[in-house]
Amino acid sequence: MGRQLVPLTLDNLADLPSGCRACVFWELDPVSGRAAERAGRSESEKKAWLTTVLEEWGSCGLLVYVDRRPVGYALYAPPAYVPRAGAFPTSPVSADAVQLITARIELGSQHQGLGRALIQSMAKELLGRGIRAIEAFGDARWSGPRCVLPAEYLWAVGFETTRPHSAFPRLRLELRRAVSWRADMELALDRLLAGARARPAFRPS
């Protein structure tokens, strides 16, 4: 099995799942996001967002390929580039952290260590840039695929609650811990990433 992890760029943006390419749930504030969807501008707004982050901050995503086929991805960025985060009751993300926006491994590619490799690669890359931690908003009432990652599985792979909430706790993972994840966390991570997808099923306000 040929495995490759590469940074997300404008050249390989098309390798994201179609739903993610056309989703600006995190990249725009709620009002602007709805306007973009109504006008059919979501995909162009996603491209514009990626362009801005790459130019101003640097790499903000990873794609994982198996035998040259894209099977997973992770998106992340500093909180200043994630307008939707402000709509969550447990915002803001800590100033010393990068937000894990969303991530996914295709169902048919689970149990191959891809999820752990993806997140560990992200952690190593961010550590090299002086970032200490990643934070994410968890969905404590998760019942199906959506943009917000399920809190249960974030906890399972080592995230700790930094601001509790009955629906959307904010969770944190120190990057040095992510780099040394044990293999026995892999099942929970696979379930986490397989359950995530780009299309939102709700709109927090």
C-alpha cells in the first residue's frame, strides 16, 4: 500500500471531498456563510479562504493518499481565520492554540493507521512552527456526520476539556502528546475521523 501525506494547497484542493470543497461552515461567519450558499459562491469562497491563510500564515491542511487516491484530510488554522468559531458558546480558542477545524478518513480506509498518521503529521508540522496545542469545539450531542467533531471521540484520543458546555465543550490537546499517541488510541481516532464530514447538520448561533 503506497501511503503519502501532503500539505493542502490550491493545486490539490480539488482532492477534498466535494462537500468539503463547497462548505464554508467554518471559513465564514454565519450570515456570510448563508449568503454564499444562496449565491452559489461557497466553493469560490473556500478557495479564497485557503489562498489567504496560505499567504498570511502558511500550511493549514493535510491530505492523505493511498495508492495516489485521496482518502482523508485535516484542516486547521489559527482562530483569527475561523470566523464561525465566534458563534460557539465556548469561544474563543486560546491564543496559543491552533483550531482543528475538521478531519476525516474515508470509511473504507479505516484501521490502517491513517488517522493517527494524519494527526501526528499535523502535530509535528505545527510543533516545528512553535505551536503548543490544538483546540477544537466538540459536539457532545453528536448523532451523525457533520462539521463539528464528536466530543466523545476527541476525549478518547487525548483531548481534555478546557471549557465545559452541555452541547459544545471546547477541548485541547497538547501537541507533544499527540506526537506520542499510542497505537491503542487508533481505533477511537479512526471512529472520530470516519464520522466527520464537511456538510453542517446544524447552525449554532
